[in-house]
Amino acid sequence: MSVLVGLLCGLIVWLVLDPLQSRALGEIFQKELQQQLEQRARDSRHRFQQYLGQWRLTATGLAQNWRLVEYVKSPAWAQDREKPKTYLNRLPDWMAPAPVSLGAVTPSQIVLLDQDLEPREIFHRQDLPFPLERAASRYPGGDGALLTTLWKAPFLLVWAGVAQPVESKAAILMLIIPLDTIFLLDSQQAVADDETVVALLEGDQQRILASSDQTKVTANMLLEQLRSRYLITSQSITDFADWDQNVQFSTFVSRKRVEATAERILSTERRERFLGALAFVGVFSLLFFLVSMRLHRLLNRIASFGRRALGINQPVSEKGNQLLLLEAWIPDFFALVSEAVEQARLRHELQIRESEALKSALLDSSLDSIVTVDCSGMVVETNGTAERTFGYTREQMLGESLGVKLFHPDDRQQFGKLLQRYNQSAELVAASAPLQLRAFDAQGDEMPVETVVMPILLEHTTLFTVYIRDISARRRAEREIESLATFASDNPSPVLRVNRRGVITYANAASAPLLAYWSLEPQQTLPLYWRNLVLETLEEGGVREIELSGDEQIFSLLLAPFSEQEYVHIYGRDITQVRNAEQQSRQHQSELVHVCRVSTMGEMATGLAHELNQPLAAIVNFASGCVRRLQAGIGGEAELVDAMAQITVQAERAGEIIKRLRSLVGKNASEQTLVNLNDLVIEVASFIEYDAAKKGVDVRLALEQGGLPVRVDLVQIEQVLLNLMRNAMDAMQQTEADQRILVLSTSRLNVREVAVMISDTGPGIPPEVMEKLFDPFFSTKQSGMGMGLAISYRIIEDHNGSIRVTSEKGKGTLFSVQLPSNPDLKLPGL
């Protein structure tokens, strides 16, 4: 019977507890599952953020590459351009030999921006349209990165400033990386599995921007469409604060997989509980059986004892038997109660000791010195901080007057009055106001302290807790803040603060020239143009630099926004001397180029006179023939008209020669015009025709078919070619007369480059001379100034071109002048 009762009780317990335990286990599993999903999402987001940081480091490394730094320092970068230079599937010279990449991800565009955020050079792998202006406009004003959407697609924009001299134009490297499937997979490395998908989510519209698996989670899908299939966890990018819109990083885990795992765990747990319940029921039934048998024997013995002692034949009632059982259990119960009371007392004493130790530790670890004194100011107790601060041990301070031991003689009376006030008024129970005094440590060094007194009201007396804080560091910080407050006013450069409405709220003394330029005083409003600049700076949130030219001074103004306070700081820098020096340098260079042209024309005077003499002699001959015919009365009108036409042609030829001479010798401003490179070479060849014949040089032309359009300063390029041709003829004077050949050729190197080659059959250039060939004031001629090649090199650099030299001893030298050529340029007549 007892076994059946045990089985029945076990079954009832199982039926009651199984649903409850299943429900509780399911809740625990769901809670644990949620924590695991959140942890996985945080790990995925952390790897994504680390990957973004690697791109920032990659951009910084590329910006510090020596090729790019040297390129930005070169005059080619400083030269203004009408259109940016584009590289399609061809690495620029300023980029490292290997393409920029992280894993399988490469930028779609690499852009060099100037200080106006205008693209100067663009490298891209596919010739596809892209809103570069919108991307450049997101520039934050310094090194950094930004995740944004362009054309409804997410991109990573990374900026890094290129290291450069102060005087050169600014250069900013911008990497544009699409946030696509490859990017997201690469950011997760080898951690991702087939059942987990990471994606970028547009937070406002709950729309997918990009995912690591487009076959499962496609772009532009709404989040609600995926909730039935995935458990979704979305988090913001906390460590990457350069978002410009509400974009979240989401992790998708297959709901089927999670439910299958949950069902498998619950089934396993239910089976284990069932086996445990069977074992429990068995043990319980056995125990119940044994206890029942024991009680049965005990009751039989009690009944037998009752029959023998009381003389009754029936056992005592069941109630009476229970009292007898209680009577036997009560002594044990009181013994257990006494033992429990003793254990409680011991635990209470232990808690008191631990509490005292904790309070002592808290006092010793306090940043403030805490000293307890009696009504007369004698030290009763002190903490470890006071010992460390003042250098006295606890034994040295106990029983001593606190005012005499620590405080300055001039401040002891003030401290004594504070204690006296508390002693005279029993109603004062709150802490005193902080009192700043002077104190001395054991070495006699003075320190400022802040003192607070708190009364401790005991039954028969009153003690005082004195909190003493060393404020030496705070005093130093206050003095530092005071000195910083005068930094702007003492600054020799203009410093102004302007609010959103354009009102000048602050201007230091050095800002007087700017205020005079605007005809304003502090607390007045800027002109409309400058107010608009202030508003644009606040709205864009980026630093901008503007140059202002006054009557006597030129300032560079840096506008730095503080969006939270809604004001802009204007920092000025006087660059008058810098601009004057730049203007003077350009003027000196122009004068030097002009001197070299005049010198060259002087050296060619004989040839030019011969060339000019030819049309003049023809004019004289035709005019004399006409006079003779008219005097003799012979010759028809047609013959005279033809002779007059020849005189006109030769006069125009002489005029054209003089015009060319004036353009070469004249001191004109630099102006670039569209010319045919072949025509330019032919014209320069005509200048050296007389000298070439005189020196026995055979001049040969090998020109490219069709036109080679270039936009150049005609006079300067003619000067370069003329200088190279004359150098070649001079070099061939050491060669046999029948071997002196000067070849002038042109060719198109690629879509955007053309070249002029000048080759001679001279003795060649020694290697030691080749190293110094373009150095100023270096010449191998006894009468040379050494400036011809140096100036030619600078002129070609100013045209964004280059000069290259190859020479072989005994065979001759080849100079190649390479110039940019826009294929969109069209020559008249071609």
C-alpha cells in the first residue's frame, strides 16, 4: 500500500511540476539565447568597427607614402587645372606599386583633393559615373572617415591629409569604398557561418542597405519581411561616431535553427527530468515504506507498553500517541534552539568585526584626511590618508592639538572659533561650510587645504570629525585656467567669436584691422556675406579657410564651428609678407626667363639677320625690276602687278619674322593658348635653319600624322625647344661633319600625353654630368651661364609635363619633352 501511495504522490508531483519546469526552462533558455544573440551581435559589430579603423590606418599610411608626399611638394601639384586628371585601371606615379586593398576589398575610387575640396586626380577601376562633389562635400575638416549613402547605396569615405610644407597647397587623400557583400564578409573574417547574416540597416525606414549574403537578405528589403525567418539584433555603431544618418548594424540568425536547438534541448531536459523523477519516486516509495514499517513497529511497541503499564488491552489513541512522540522530541528541539542561538551570536559578532574592518578600510582609502577631535581640539583618531598627506604617524598625532600640529599660526584662531561655535550651540548638527586654510606637513612645507567640520553627538560628550582636503592641485589648475583665460586677449593674431546671428561677441586687440575692414565694433553684426559664411560653417560642421585682402594687409581666416554652443571662432593670420614674397618670386622667375630668351636671341643674332635679309633682298630685287621696267616703258600691267604681289608677300614674311622675334624677346605675361605641336616644332626649326647650315648640321623632321593639340605658353615652349636644339648643335661640333644629324620628331604617347624628341649624334653626356644636368648655374660651356636647362625644366614642370634624357657614349643624346594633351581639344582646320 505504501508503495502505491509513493507512486501516486510521485506521479501527481510530476504532472504538476513538469509544465512549470518546462515553462521556467524555456524562459531561461530564451533569456540565455537573447544574451548569446546580443553578444554575437556585439562581437560582429566590434569586428566591423575594427575593420573600419583598419581602413583609416590604410588611408593615413597611403597619405604618408613618400611618392605622394614628393608629388604634392612638386610644382605640378601647385599648377591650377581646368579638369581633374583621371586614371582608369592604371596606377598613378604617386601611388605605391601595389594597389590599395584590405583582404578582398579595394576602393572603387582614390581621389586627391586640393584645399578647396576640388578633385585634382582620380583613380578608379571602372569608368562609371559617381557623385564625387557630394562625396567631397562630406569632408569633416580633418583626418577621419564617414559612412554614408550615395545613390541609395552605402559607402565608406576615408580622408587623410598629405604631409607637406607650410607654403605648398593643401592636399587631401580620399578613399571611396562601397559597403557591399564583399566588404561585410571581409569585415567578419572567418567567424561568420552559413546561418548568420550581418547587414547595414537604414534605421528610419527599417530598410536593408547591404548584407553579407544577398541570396538570403537582399538590399532594399524591409525589416518586417524578415522577422518571420530570422531573429534580428540591431545596434548602433558606438565607437565610430562619424555617421551622417541613422544607420544600424544588424545581425540575422535563422529562426528555424534556433527553434530546432531549443526543442532539442527541452526534449533532452524533459527526458533527464523523467529519469530523475522515476528515481525520486522509487527512493521516496522505499523511504515511505521503511518509515511506515518503523512507525508501525513503534506504535505496536507503545501499544504493548500501554497494555502492560496501564492494564488496558487496546493501544492508546492515535492522538495520545502523537503527544508521546512530541514529548520525546521536545528536549532535542530545545537543544537545537540553543545551538542555533549560539551560532547566531557568533555570526553577529563576526559581522560586527567585518563591518568595523570595512569602515576602517573605507576611511583609510578616502581621498580626504579624516581626523576626529574632542571639544578642546585634541586628536582622538585619524585615518591613513592624514598620515600620508602630512607625514605624521598616528601615534605622533594622537593627544596633540590639531590646530597647533597642522595649521598655520595665522589660521589656528579661525579653526578654534569654528569648534567653539559648535560647542556653544547644541542645535548645530550639520556640517560646516568649507573653510580654506593653510597647513604644514612634517617637513614644514606649506599647502592650501579645505576644511569641513562635522559634529558627532554622543550621550555624554561631543566629538568632531574634521575633513581636510589638500587643494594644491586645484589651486594650480585654477591658476592655469586664469592664464588660459588671457590667452586669446594676449594673442598677437586676431581672434574673434561670432554667434549664429553674425554678432561679434568677442574680439581681441589684434582684431582691430579686421574690424576696421568691416567698419564694425564688437557686439555689432557682420555684413551679409560674412553672416552667410558663418551660417554655412555651422550647418556643415567643418573648418573652412578664407583669404581676406585689406587695404594694407592680407589675412588668412580660419572659421572653426562649435555647433553645440552655436558660435564660430575666427582665427586670423597675417600673410601679407608671404603673399608679397610669392609675388616677388614669380616676378624674379619671369625676369630670369626673359633674360635667358634675350641672351639666346643675342647668340642667334647672325642667323636671325640672315633670315630677315632674305625677304628684304627679295623686296629690293622686285622693286628695282619694276622701276627699270617703268623707266624703259616695257612690261605689261600683269607683270607689274605680279611683282608688286611678290613684294607684298616678302614684306609680310619679314613682318612675321619681326613679330616672332618680338614675341620671343618681349616681356609679356604668361598666357596659354591652343596650338598644334607639329606647327610649333616647324616654327622653332626655322629659327635654327641658318645656324644649322653654318655648322653643317643636317636637320630632319619626323612629325606625327595629324594634329597634336596642346594648351601651352607658346613663347616659353619655343624657348625650351630652341635651347635644346642649340645645345644639340653645339654638342655635335666634336663629330665628323658628315655625321652631324639633328632629328626633331613628335608622337602621341597615350590618350593624354604627347612628346617632342630631340636627338643628336654627338659624343653623349658623361654620367657625372648627367646627375647635375638640370642644376642651376651648372654648365659645360666656358661661356655658358648654366641656366638654360634649369629654366627649361621649370617651364615644363609648370606645364605639368616632364623632360627625360637618355644618352649613350659615342652615339648621341635624346631629350624627350612630354606635355599633357586633352583629347577633347580640337584644332581649327582639323
